[in-house]
Amino acid sequence: MKVQTVRGPVDPEQLGYTLTHEHFSLNFDKMYSAPPDAVEEFVSRRITLENVGYVKQYPYGSRYNINFEDFDTHQAVTKDVVAYRKFGGGAIVENTSHGLGRNLKLMYDVSKEANVHVIAGTGHYVHAMQDEATLAMSVERMTDLYTKELLFGVDVVGLGEPVKCGFIGEVGSGWPISQFERNAIQATAEVQAAIGCGVSFHPGRERDAPFEIVRLYLEAGGSAAKCVMSHLDRTLFKDEDLLEFARLGTYCQFDLFGTECSYYQLNPESYMQSDEQRMQKIIRLIGEGYEERILMAHDIHTKHRLTSFGGHGYSHILNNVLMRFSLRGIDIKTVDTMTISNPARWLEMKV
């Protein structure tokens, strides 16, 4: 069993500490959300010390901030991944899928420069981010695409050999789930069953969304043991809902660490949990015996979360979160299970 990285297969135990949901480059322009008139003039500029506080409050109201595929972003991402390696990081799972502007060349270059294992994903993001030709794809065409990118790779300009993907994700859906998104879930399940790869889902911002995705995925033949449900820290707020979901057997991912603004601009009627609340949910799951089904990450996808723009970077969990688990009585073995063993087990497959 191996883990397929952008620079070739490696043994699972070589990954080390792993972030399971991050981005290096993506096109998020369709997620622009206008800020209040009073602060628009501040967030519309390039990010500086004078306006970064406004951008942190209304991150999707700054077109510069959500442009996560320009030179400024790529330079800052590379810097932060190099720092991540310095602080003990070993691997990063890059979740940019079709519809988000995946950049495999950048993944390869960052992996090489930082000496970090990078795992690329295939699959399709939400309906709203796709063009008409993609929306017309059949399940069969999707399965062919995912299988090709996992087993044979993608030709990348500037590289001498194809880059292979190492999982399917993030597979996105809104709420209610569209027919295109249902097709993508079915294709993901069929390929997962055939190849044995890991998969990762992005649910809509409703309590029922994760449950419905897993139902569709399992009915199509996918394995719960190889499935990650992302963004539970902005989707399932009640302990009873979280525990009910955990019983389905998938990985429960808390991947918005470092986001400390409670006002959730993409879902104003809800809210964004803090790191403390995320930790409390994880500790509750550990107490119920689910430590082998927990994953953590930051889901960095806007400039303001990178250190060059006043953010926390990819090292935040390593430097600022894990020691807080120890202060709450969680032993180092459990921490290693969540951050090293679980990611390796999820990603391993026959390659």
C-alpha cells in the first residue's frame, strides 16, 4: 500500500504530520459577497496593515483577497509551506478539484521547494462553479476522468511526466444537492470501490447535507472507511448531530482552524465556530471513542490567512493548537493518531 503524491508514490509512514484539507491556488471569484457599504472602500484595496482587520471581518468582500491564483498568492503559499516544513509538517492534501482552477504545476513546485509531500485531488466541486460542458458530463465520463487522473496522471506543461492524483476531492455539493452533484457523488463512489482510494466531500451549509451525501455515496458502493466529510465545524453545531454522524463510520474533519471571525459571510444566518469550540467538539468525539475518525486542517483559500498578509499560515495547528489538546488532558498518542495515523490510513491505496 502506498500514498500517491504529486512527485510519486511513498510509503504511508513517510507522510508524518499531515494537513488533510488545504489549497495552494484556486479561483473563488464566484464566491464574492459584497461587504457593508461603510467598509467597502477599505476591503477593496490590496491588503495592508491599515485594512487587514476589515478584510478579516469580510474576507469574501475583497476581490483581491479571494484572488487565490495570482503571483502574490503563489509566492506567499510557497513561503508558508516552507515554514510548515520547518515547524515539523510532513504532508499536505491539496483539495482543489475541477471547477476551482486546479494548479498541478504549482503543487509539484511547492512540494519540491519545501520538501513536503503534496497529494492532489481529482473530482468536481459544486454545480455553481462549473461550465456548461462540465455540467453535461455523464456519470460514466466522470468515472473515466477520475480513474485516468488517479491511475495514469495528468500531463502538465513544464514537467517531464504526468502528475497522478492521490484521492478524489474535494467533491462539492450545495443544498439541495443538484443532479450534477449527485452524479459526481455516484462517480466518486464507483471509482473509490474499484480503486480503493480516499475521497473527500464538501457539504452544503445545512445540517442534513453531510448525512445525505453519505447516504448517496454508500448506496453507490463507496466505503465509509475511506470517506472524509469536510467542514463539520461550520455544518454540525449540536453534539447530538455530530455524534449521530460519527456513527456512520466516515472521517469527521474539522478543517477551518485559524478562522476566528464568528460572522460567517457565506451563511449569515449561521455562524463560524472558534478554535476553542472546534477543540471542544473534537474532545467530545475522543471521549466517545472516535479518535481514529478525526482529521484537522485550515482550508486556507484566501490571502488574508497567509502570513504574508497578516494570517496564520499552514503551521497554525502545529504551533498553536496541538499543545492546547495536551493542556486539556489529551495524550500525545491520541494527537498523533489524529494528525499522522488517520491521514495515512485514509490516503493509502494500491498504486
